[in-house]
Amino acid sequence: MSDKSPENSVETASKPSSKPLVFSPAFRGSHTFSVENRLATLREALGQDKWVHQRPNISKAIEMYENGELPLPNWQKIWFANGRVIDGLPDTAPEGVYFWVEGVGCQFPQISATPPEIQGQFAQSSRCAIYPGTMFETDLAAVGIFPMYSGWMLPFEIDTANGSVWRDRILVEIQIVTATGDTLTPWFFEECAVIPTVPGTVQGRLSGFKMRNYLYFATAPGNGSFSLNQIPPAYETLWRIVLRLVIEVLYHNHAHTDLWRKTLVAFAQAPTLTHLESHSLVPGMTVRAIVSEDLRLYPPTRRIYRQPQPLHSTTDAEKKPLMLAADIEHLHRDPEIWGPDALTFNPER
């Protein structure tokens, strides 16, 4: 969006101007950090028994604020361990090591209109070095975290699309497992913001920085068997696949359209992996067959391109980039593979 000056308005955008066009940021953060207020908070915590294990870290933070070393530029975060500055939060730590972090978090945009104190919790963007994950208040009781838990840190500010809010900050150990209990990652520390639970609403849970390092686009080392590895980059084009399926099932006059509709409706009422494969919901048809046919006829990625590098190049011609393409759509519609009705939507094939 642009600044609403006469030169930048829609009505006068085509008129000559001697001033350059200046665009506003997509997000205007309202954050104003007060060193004095933060020092007062830290000094108060220094005298409280709750923070007895964190006193070396709090003292170090106070020292750096007083010396002008904090806050860091661009709201970057700085980590402490037993009174020393460290490069970042490690995955594991010896017993008796206590961590602390100073800095402003950032989470936006909002997913709800009211109340304002819970807005800005669904997605994240960065003006900070490390993204905080989400823990709801109900999670604390579920995992047995109590007020004297040593992973608590002082509340901190989160910049959201609706301004700044204060949230409790906590360190927890996390391990990612599959639905069957198989481990995908080792145990690792994650910094989280504690979000008030709002009954009756859908609240987004954010993954933290460490979790993203293990599961970035589901292609991190060690995730070869992770289910999401089978579908990138379909997440950006999946809407087209769903639309095509709706059109085929609702608006095209196929011989067994009613059977397909009943199958999808029954699955929507009981969406389980068992029912995905089962014929029991509607005899003679499965949801997997319908979805597989949709993906065959309308693949989310029509072509895959690769540019291999030659192992040895001796001539200029051999050094020229070589582009290879796999025509997925052609293969999915080839009559030699799928028969003469290859262009027809038919989950029963």
C-alpha cells in the first residue's frame, strides 16, 4: 500500500510528479521499546524467589542494558546461559544450565476480529532472530508445568498486525513423533509464547524456530519417510485440484456421479485413514480412488524441470546448461497407459 499523499493516491497516480513514489511497509509495527521499563522489570525479578535460578542471566541483561549494549538493532534476540552470552539456544543442555533471552518477538497477521488481545497469532513474520512457538494455557496443565518450573522467563512483547501484546515466555523440550509413535527428531529446546486459551474459538498453533529447522517444507535431513515429503510443491496448487474434483462430482454428468458423491459425503462425516481406503462406507468405491483419479487427470505439478551439471566438460557445447523436463500431465493422460478414455474422469479405472 502506498502513502496517501496526493502524488501517491489512485486518482493522481498517472499525473507527473517531481517526487519519487514511496511505499509504506506492509506492516506498521507500533512497538516502542522502553529500556527504563525493561530495567525496572528485570530489577524487580532479580529480588523474587521465582527467578532464583535465573539471577545470573538477569544480572547480565541488566548490565548490558545499562552499558548500552541492549537492545540489539532491529529487535534481534540475544541468549544467555548461566550469566554468559551464547550464540543461540542449543538443542540440549547439561543439567544445571539455565537459559534466558532478551528481544521482541513477531507474530501476525490476525485471524479474529475480537478480542484484540488474541489477534495476530496465526502466522509469523520476522523482525527478530528467532520465532517463538505457541503453547496454550491448557498445554501447561497437560504436560505438568508448574509455577516454579525453571524454564519460565519474564513476559516479553510480541509485535502483531494489531500492535504489541505481552506474553509469558517459556522454554520447553519437544520431540516430534508420527501418529504411530515413531520418532522423527531427537529432543530439542523450543522457545514458546504462552497464549491465553479462548474457549469456543479456533486458535492457530505456531511452530517455533527449532521445529522449522527440523521440518522446513518437510525436507530436512532425516525426514525421508515423513508424509509431507510426498506432496511438495502441491500445497500452492491444491486449490485447483479441489476445484476440479468439485466440478467433476457436482456438475459433470457421469454414470456413477451419485455413488461418488455419497462416498465423499460419508467420508466427510467420518474422516479417518481407515475410511479413506475402506469400501464399507459406500460399497464398490473408496475415497482414495476418487482422489487418485483427480490427481491423475489434474496433477498439481504438470512438469518437473531439472538442470543437471555435467561431471566433466571439455567443450563449450558440453558446458552449456542442459534443461530436462518430465511431462507429468502427458504421462497421466497417455492413452497407451490409461486406455482410450484417458481424458475422462473415472475413479473406477
